[in-house]
Amino acid sequence: MRLHSPKENFIPSSPIKELRGKRAVLQIFANGDTRKQLLARSRYLLYKAPSNWTENQLQRSKILFGQYPDIKLAFKLTQRLRNIFNNAKSKEGAYTKLAHWYKDVEDTGFKAFNTIANTITINYRSILNYFINRSTNASAESFNAKIKAFRAQFRGVKNIEFFLYRLTTIFA
């Protein structure tokens, strides 16, 4: 039995031979970004509303959306959902707009939106209550977090009456 060395089994492919020694050609866009720079620098503009974009971000968004139509479609869906929460005046109007948005999410087939779409479907009654007087339970959640942190600081509660007394003196 003869053992082969790894070099004997290695056969370089012809495309790799042809590419050796050649430099990669980078595509530079009108704003001076390469493709990699365009994607990295566009990250933060996608978090903002277009009305808050700088001139550079506006130019970059036009290039990005021209190169990646799926990103443009996902951005539009995100902005539509944001506008529903910012501009809907009534519970009924919000319900209709959320239903249309949900249908558009299903039509696009983006799996990334399935989580939020399913959350809205399951909890739509609670979500629509936001549109009655535009209030959330954020303050109650914040207070609960403070109580948990206070309790964790002392590693539990032995005397409940004293614990409640301390809570009322500190947070009331």
C-alpha cells in the first residue's frame, strides 16, 4: 500500500490560476462608496424616517434602494407601520390600516416581518387600545423593574411589611 502526499492529490483549477495576480475591480458609486461601504454606512439611515435624513443619507438611500430593491420594499413596510402608530387618529382607522399592512407583509413573503405580524395578529385588541388615548403601560413596567432591582439588591425579602414601608418611603 502506497501513501499519497497531499500535494500529489492537489490539482489547481484553471479559473484560480487565471485569477492569481489580478486585482479585484471595486465598483465605486456616485457618492464615493464601495458596495461594502454603502451597506455599512446605510445601516443607520434605515432606522430613521426619511424626513430626518441628511443630504448624504438621502443620496446614499437612492443608491442603496436602486441596488437593492428588497431593502427598499422592507424599508417602506417599516415606515408604513411607523406611520400607522404616529398618524392614526382612531382605533377603527388603525385597525383597517394594520390589516392592509399585514396583507402587504404576507404578499411580500419577507420572513423577517412574520414575527411582528404574528404578534399584531395575536395581540391586536391590546395594541388597538393604544389608539384610544395613546398611552402605554411603560410607566408601570418601569416601576416594576425598579421594585425588582430594589428587591435583588437585598437578595430577597424577609419582612414584607418593612419591605413595603421602604418602597413607599423611597418611591412614593
